[in-house]
Amino acid sequence: MTTLQTSIQIAPEVLNALPSQDATWLLKGQRLQLPGPMVWHEWGREALAQGASSLVLLHGGSGSWTHWIRNVAPLVANGFHVLAVDLPGFGDSALPEQGGDVDALIAPLHDAWQLIHASQRVSFIGFSFGGMAAALWLAAYPQDAQSLILVGSPGLGLSSPQRVSLKGWRHLATAELQDNAHRHNLLALMLHDENKLDALAMTVHRLNVIRDRMPRRRLSSTPIVANTLPLIECPVHVIYGEWDALYQGRMAEVENLFKTMTPQLASWQLVAGAGHWVQYEAAEAFLLALKKTL
């Protein structure tokens, strides 16, 4: 099995919506195509020679590596080796050969990881659906990383009393109508502060959802992560936005669940004022929280 390495591919409309300095950092990355095919993105390989830690970023449902679009450049600037995955069935990665939910991703991710050259110090950082994947991955293959950071993870067997109501958009006839649905969905689920719904968030979301080929994900509404937490051998860190729509009104129960069910729990942090997509909505505060775990 081989890895094809090429220059990173970033949509022009995404680059145009980014601060120029961030765009410059991101364009230094490499696109890695692995068997599957599965696509990973890499920055900061040269930092490995100076002993840098490797961070593996796993995105949320209906997303791609661009769920981390505001985080990659600061992490590389802080000296980390960063790998951001397009999970199977999302972004530029093909569907897994079998299965249509998070449990089908674990063996392909582990197999891909065997082809990646990384630091001896590796942290898996999983957002939302990617948090579920990271937890199941490390429960099955504990040798693959030395720490786990869960960001806004579902799969706890809990839900908010205020149900998140999302709107369909694929059937809508015009781009304007579709964008209205996208705005609604971003504010209903992903972002707490309407002022954070900027052109970059819209562009990233719009380009991601049209490439979601795994729409019937059901395991997020089960306690699959809660049941996996006792099996994880490495330190586990947990970060949520204060107003995460998945658990609005139940965050105290979420905290108690992690503290009860996670023998290796190393830290629990809430980012004030942020919603589910905490690493986008409050990128600077999220970076501060993340640094405490690394």
C-alpha cells in the first residue's frame, strides 16, 4: 500500500474568506491520499525533527477537515505537527467498504495510521462525530495515540430537552433558499452567537454538506461513547462549548457522566459563550483550552 502526496487542495472561496496569514499557513500543507481512498491533510512535518507532538484532527458529521479551518494555522505556528482527516464518507474520502456509521470507520482509520509517520507523542482530537470515532479507535487500538481529546462529543445516551430542529435543503430550487436553510441549521446546531455566522462558516458548511455520503448516522443518539469510556487506557480530556445545542440544559449531567464513567479522565473544560462548533466559534479560547491538554 502506498501514500500519494500532493499539494493541498483548498477551494478558492474558502481561501478568499480567510485572513491572508491563515491562508498562507494552510497552503503550506500537503494532501495525502491513502488506500480507500482516504484523504488526510498534513502541516508541520518539519517540526518532527525538533521533537514536535503530532495532533490528529477528526471532524464532525456532514463535515471535512475544514471543521478545523480556524485552528490549523495557530497549532502549526505553535510548533505542532498537524494531521487533519477527511473521514471515510466525507470530504474527499470514499465511503468505507462496509457499514454506514461511525463503527465502520475504525479499522480503515487504524490501517491508514500505519502508513503515517508521526511523532512518538500523538493526541487524537475528535470533534462531535469525530469524537465518537476517536474514542472507538483508541478503545480498539490503544497503541495508536497517547492521549484523547473529545470536543463536543455525542454518543452519551443523553439529549437536550430542546430538540435540535434542522431543515432539509437538497430539494430546494435555488441557492438562496438553500443558503437560508444552511443559516438556520448552523444556528440551530453549530453556533450559539449569530454574529459568528460569517462568510467563512457559510462557505465551509455549504461545501461540506454536499459531500456528506453517510447521512443515516444513528449511533450518535446511543450511549456508544459512554460505554466506551471505561475501556480507554490513555488520558482523556473533554472540551465543550458552554451552550452546546446537543446538551443544552443538561451540561451538568454531561460533566457528571464523564467524571463517573472515565477512569482516565484528565480534564474537563467548558468554553464560555460558545456552542457546539466551539473550535470555530471561539477559536482563541478553544486554543487556550486545548493547550492545557497537550
